[in-house]
Amino acid sequence: MSKVFKVLKLGSGIGQREPHQKRRRALVAGGAGFLGSHLCERLLRDGYDVVALDNFHTGKRYNLNTFLRDPRFTCIEHDIVDPLPAGLEVDEIYNLACPASPPHYQADPIHTFKTSVLGSLNLLELARRSNAKIFQASTSEVYGDPFVHPQPESYFGNVNTHGPRSCYDEGKRSAETLFFDYSRTYGLDIRVARIFNTYGRRMQPDDGRVVSNFIVQALRGEDLTVYGSGLQTRSFCYADDLIEGFIRLMNAPHAPAHPVNLGNPGEFTIMELATLVVGYTNSRSKIVHRPLPIDDPRQRKPDISFARDNLGWEPRINLAQGLAHTVDYFDTLLYGSRMITGAAAS
Ligand code: NAD
Ligand code: UDP
């Protein structure tokens, strides 16, 4: 066994398959993360054998608790920047491995860039060897601070190449390039999703992104930290809606010829979000302003016409419903089961 990986949980998702074994096998890089763990759960529910690869940088073992004992689930501790474990045979690959929150991806920017570029290369080579379909979790950050609003997939974006966010934005842009070059060069079946801000259960309290920060601050009775004026906008998608979009994109009969926006087109200022969170948590927290981070995009809203028309996909959970579930999740995580909004029971 190579020194660079460790099997944490062995299931039927690894090793050579018996000729009679018909179940499809999916690899989820970043499977212990917020979105990755929801995806693993969904794929197991859909009848797949699942192998999660994760270096546990931001992912947590307890994200895997609800399905860790499933005999079809395998978990390998591995950094995708390093050569992948030998002998992996998979039908589908989902690449979600990459820290997604600004404080986490900026903590080691060179490794973040390597994760998107070298990690994608390693997974693309695995897809090529295994003749597997491969999905890339790209991001609305490829649009940078956009001049076109809302953002359609055809917009090339406005991205700083050398700022503190660039390791993530440019890493993801480079990964998109690699995916499409592998498709053109080797005929690989690729699916690339541009994900807009997504939130929900299994975010970490110290994740650092705005929804989890505000909810945790409100539940703890701390000030809510709005960066800048709070007039910048974002569009927030609930995790369950997004995972449905992943599955539809991966299973569409024909691979789209370009990346596909997945997000909730509802657009809110950060001040509006802060006010909603204070209301849903019945918190006495105050809203305070902190400096706006460098290159913070002023607006974000996906044009999801392509996904709507071609995948039959659109979000079903609005911000009020999604926030209620997420508040209950964090409340239980931090304080036990008070369920202050009652949403988790519904
Ligand atoms: P997350 O930080 O919870 O998950 C990322 C996972 O990848 C973690 O489990 C982490 O440990 C793992 N990881 C990071 N670097 C790795 C490496 N080099 N090798 C192996 N594993 C590694 O974040 P998330 O929100 O679940 O994001 C998942 C993916 O979706 C990321 O690729 C992110 O860029 C993308 N995305 C997310 C959002 C969002 O709003 N949640 C928006 C756009 C794009
Ligand atoms: N933000 C904020 N307070 C926080 C965390 C973030 O006001 O505690 C702002 C941030 O400056 C940005 C928006 O919320 O304008 C979304 O930030 P996040 O890090 O969640 O995502 P991204 O900037 O990558 O879209």
C-alpha cells in the first residue's frame, strides 16, 4: 500500500470487481466535506458503491456518520495532489475536493491551486484509465466581480489573476480548461457545474462562509459581522437542491458542451441575510460592520435557464425554508436539540 493514503473504512467500493457485480461504483473526491458527504449519501441511496477520497483538511469524519457503516461505502484518507491509490476502478468520478471558504482556501493558497490543477489532472487520468464519466465542482467564482448580471454560462468573467482570492478562482478556471481539453483530446465524458453559494446541514461552525458565520454568531448571541456596507449580493442555494442538480447533470443523456450554472436565482444583500438570520434565531445579536475583503464580488446571481431547460432542474427550497433547517442543524450541533424554528421536525 502506498504511504500517501490510508483506508479508513473498507467497503465493496474498492478492489477488483467480480464479473457478476453490476452495481455502479462512484468515487467522490472531497467526500467528507459539506457537499461531498451529502453526495455520498445520495449515491448510496441511489444504489451505488461509493469510494470517498479526502485529506480531511476541511472535511470531518463525523459528516460520514449516517452511512459510515454501509458495507458499500469505502473511505480513503488521501490528498488528490498526490498520485492516486493504485487499483481504483470506478464508473463515475465526482471532483469536489477543494477548500471552498475564503479563509480556508487562502490559508495555503499554493496548495489550493495545486488541488484544483494537479488534483484535477490526477482524477482526469483516472477517468481516462477507467473510461469513467467525470464531474467537476466548479464555481461562480469563475465570474469574479461580474459586469454581466445575472451571470449566464457564456459570460467569461472578470477575475483578478494575482489577488488573495485568485488561488481559488484561477485554480477553478484552470481546472475547467483541463476538463474541456481532456474531453476534446481523449473524448472523455465530462460534466462541469458552476456552483453558486450553497449552504445547509453539515457546514462546519468555523467554516467562515457567510451563512454559517451569521447563524453561529446569532445562536451564540455574538455580533453578526457584515463585511463592508453589506449591500453586496449573493444567491443562496440549499444543499439538497444542489445535490439534485449534480445528479441530473451527471445523468443527462448528452454531456453539455459547456459548464452549467447550478444555484438559486433568489438574490439577497448580505444585510438582508443578516436581518433574516437575526429574526429566525430570535437573537439579540447586533449587526456590526467589518472591512470588506479584497476583491469581494459586488453581485452574484445565476442565470439557470440552461439547467431549467435541459436538466428540468430548478431549486425548490427557498431561503426562508433553507435557513430554518440550517438554524436547527446548528442549534442542535451547538446546544443539543432545542429546535428553535421547528423546521427540522417537518
Ligand atoms: P468543504 O470545504 O466542506 O469540502 C471540501 C472537501 O474537500 C473537504 O472534505 C476537504 O477536506 C476536501 N479536500 C480539500 N482539499 C483536498 C485535497 N487536496 N485532497 C483531498 N481532499 C481535499 O466545501 P464544500 O462547500 O463542500 O465544497 C465542495 C466543492 O464544491 C469544492 O470543490 C468547492 O470549490 C465547490 N463549491 C462549493 C460551493 C458552496 O457554496 N458550497 C460553491 C462553489 C463551489
Ligand atoms: N461575509 C460577511 N460576513 C461574514 C462572512 C462573509 O459579510 O462573516 C460576506 C463576504 O464579504 C461576501 C459574502 O458575505 O460579500 C459571501 O461571503 P462567503 O465567504 O460566504 O462567499 P463568497 O465571498 O465566496 O461568495
